[in-house]
Amino acid sequence: MTLGNGVFDVVVPRNFRLLEELECGEKGVGDGTVSYGMDDGDDIYMRSWTGTIIGPLNSVHEGRIYQLKLFCDKDYPDKPPSVHFHSQINMACVNNETGV
């Protein structure tokens, strides 16, 4: 599909996007404080992910390690994944009871 100015609007299929993100997670792209990958390597829909965040230096989270689960539904990337912290974390955007 063209946008009228000769530029093509390309939609990347969901699984291609997730494969790219998985590759970044496996290669440790970034500063190493965030890692993530698939929960189940046999999940062909690439829905269930697990992640780890190491608290940033000079913050109230410094030195802490947080475990979380992510779920990329069929509407990803148009809708964000659901995130559930398994580790207790004190943040306004995270429900203290459920970790969501």
C-alpha cells in the first residue's frame, strides 16, 4: 500500500517482529540490566515470555533483581503485552497485590 507520496507503508508480520525481539533479548542488546526470552521454545505463537530486570544504579531499585512474565497476545504489537511481576516491586504503575 502506498501513502500517496511514493512511500510504502509496510506492516511487519507479528511473528517476524517477535523473532527480531527474541534475537535482541538473546544477544543482550543494551546495557545488560534487562534480559528476556521465551518461556517455552516450542510455543509457535511466541506468546509467553519471561524477563529479568536489574535495578538501575543510583535508584531506589539499585541492586535488586526483578522477575516478570510477559504475554504477547494475538494483537501484539498493536496492543502492548500484559506484564506481571513475580518479584515484589513498589511502583505506582504496578498493583502490589497482583504484580500486574
